[in-house]
Amino acid sequence: MSEIISLKGISKSTQIALLEKLGYKSDGIFVLDKCGNKIIDKYTNTPIKLDNMAILPGGIVIDEDSLLKYMEDHIDDILSIV
């Protein structure tokens, strides 16, 4: 079963280390892809900031403000793991 864990209380260096394990990078402010480009959230169309990111099962990184919209779009996937 998957679990949602808040990243708010985790240090910035630990958040960056976690991103690196998932194949991402960070400049300390934004989440970056392997080439150093800012990851753009598909729902807000803005770069994902380290202090407002959510990491979902499968290593998907989105802006926390997009969580509800993401869940609406992927309700069947979510229900299959509950």
C-alpha cells in the first residue's frame, strides 16, 4: 500500500537527496530534470519549487497545488492501489 508523507518537515538537503535518487536534480529552489532544466508542472504550467513539491508513487513529482487535479485525472490508478 502506498502512503503519502509530507516533505514539509524534511531538510532541503534531504529533499534534494531524495530527488537525486529518483533521477531529478535541484538548484536549491526548483526541481530540475537530468539536464538541469526546470520541471514544469502540467497543471499549473509553472516550474515546480522544492518547497512546494509532492512526490507521488512511481517517482512522479508535481506541484502540491496540483495534487487534487492530478488525483481527478488518475482516479482509476489511485483506486487500484487503495
